Amino acid sequence: MENLVLWLACAALVVIAGFYIITPLFRKSAGRLDIDLFAETEMDRLLGRKAVVYRNLKDLEFEHKMGRLSDGDFQQLNASYKNEAAAILQQLDLLNASENLEEMIEKEAAARKSARYGSGSQQAPESSRCPSCGAEIIPGKKYCADCGQRIWIR
């Protein structure tokens, strides 16, 4: 009888622990950061690829100087990497020429927000001013970006 009570208590403890472990998997992500805003952009992809190509060119020259790579292979790979770097730089120039970086970031963030929340269904509240410093309050924020004062939303 005493063993049965001990087994039931252990089983109840396991069920309660399992409940607390599994419940976060089924909650909505209302309070979490908007991960879509941090997704990789075309500019990020190109800059990352440029860094890889430059690193490969540097490694290629090192391998050639060490004698691990023949002259023919070095010339072929060097030309290939330089062509790829030129194409990446050209794409980066096209992105930069079309609009400046801040405008591009703002437009992309707005597009992702509207795609996630719908274009007209959930409008951001009208901007207001911080009661402490008078700075414009960013919609959805709990603290003023300038002075750090807590914003009480009514």
C-alpha cells in the first residue's frame, strides 16, 4: 500500500513536470520578437558572399606561394574568383545606386510588417510625445527611445 502511494506521487510529479515542459510549445508567440524582421536581406547575402570570395582569393595566393598549387591551376582559380568578386561588386553597386541604405531598410521593414500583420487590418496607433522629454514615441514601445521614461499607454 505504501509503495502504491509512492508510485502514484512519482507519476503525478512526472505528469506535472511534463506539462510544464510541453506547454511553451503550444503558446502563441505574441510577446516574442518579430523574427521575420531579422531575416537575411539581399544586401546581407551579397556582403557575406563577397567576404567569402575575398578570403578564398587570399587563401589561393597563400597556397600558390607555398607551392601547393600549380601555376595553371592558380591562374584558372584566380580568374574565376576575381570574376565572381566583380559580379558581386556590380550587384552591390546596383543595390546602393537604387536607394540609400537607410531608406532601403525602412522600406523593407515596413513591407515585412505589413506582410506579417496585414496592410490595413492592424494599423499602428498614432504617434504621440513622451511626457518627460517630448520626443516622439515609437508605436508599440513601452519606453521612450530618448530618455528611457516608461510610457503608460491609455
